[in-house]
Amino acid sequence: TAVEVLHRIEGEDKVEIDRKRLLGNLKNSASYSLELLENLLHWSRLEEGVSNYHAEEIRLNTLVANCLSLFGEAAAIKGILIKKEINGSITCTADRIMMETIFRNLISNAIKFSNPGGTVTISVKEEDELIRIRVSDQGIGMSPEQVHKVQFNGGFTRRGTANEKGAGMGLTLVREFTNVHKGQLTIRSEPGQGSTFEVSIPCLK
């Protein structure tokens, strides 16, 4: 009957929705696993005193787009809007792998600690002979003690708003790779008010 057909279609739709949700969760887990492995590799090299700095010209809009492709599923699952404020012509001379690591960890953290339905804003500007990279979120924020620890003493571990795991080394890598580029990491954050991370590096051409 027509009713039976409708029920069958509804059942198939539900299976398809469940399948897509499962695939999304698997992609999300794979992205975080890849992030963890890459962070561990970079961390071990830092501990050994090996930086492997290789300067090259980088188009930052393309680099950000590549990093965002890793976290589309994670943002979609939490209903997070990603806003980009980047001039497509901005380039800098820097180490590509280190810059990717900086962007990847800042974007990952912003999504991880954002509340569902929030907004993450990524801004790249060229000002006063500096490249200023800002990643802002509307998430759970940090206490002054936590901010101080990230900027000067190392990272710390806590779970995200959807219970995402973290190893506590991502922001340490951001700080150390910023230092390699003779730059500066600035953090503005309040508990419950979100965070803004700014990386400023000399604009080498």
C-alpha cells in the first residue's frame, strides 16, 4: 500500500542519515588522530632541538583553506560557523610546515572549545610590517592562570565542549613555532567569553 511505501522510504532515509552521521564522526576522529600524530612528531623534534626551518613564499589564503578542509566535519557536527577575513593576495616568507601547524592547532582548538552554534573567525592582515593572524571563538575561554601557562610555561590538557580529547601540546607548538619565526603570541580570553589568539610574525618577502 501507499502507507507501506512511505514507511519504507522513511526507514531508508533514516538509515542514510545515520550512515552520513557515522561517516562524519569517523572523519572527525580521523582528523583529530592525524592532528595528534603530527603534533607528536613536531614535539619530539623540538625536544631533540631540531627545528628544520625551511623558508619559502606562502600564499596564506590557500594555506588556511587547506587547514580548514581538515575540520569541516568537526565544525558541521557542532553547528559552528567559520568566518574568514583574509585578503587572497597576502603572502609571506616562512616555514610552510610550521605555519600549517600554527593554523591547524589554533583552528582545531577554537572548534574544540566552542559551544554548539558558535562562530569561529579567522583573520589574516598585513599591518606595520607584520603578518597578524587572529583566530577568535565564542567558547568557554580560559582563566588568567591558564593564559599565563600557555604563553610562558607550556600547555595544559582539558576536554572540549563535546568531550573531544586533547594532548595539551598544540598551543605549545604554536608558541614555539611562533618564536622560531621571531614572532609573538598574544592571548585574550575570559572564562565563558571565548578566546582570541594572535600570532604576529615579521612580514618577510
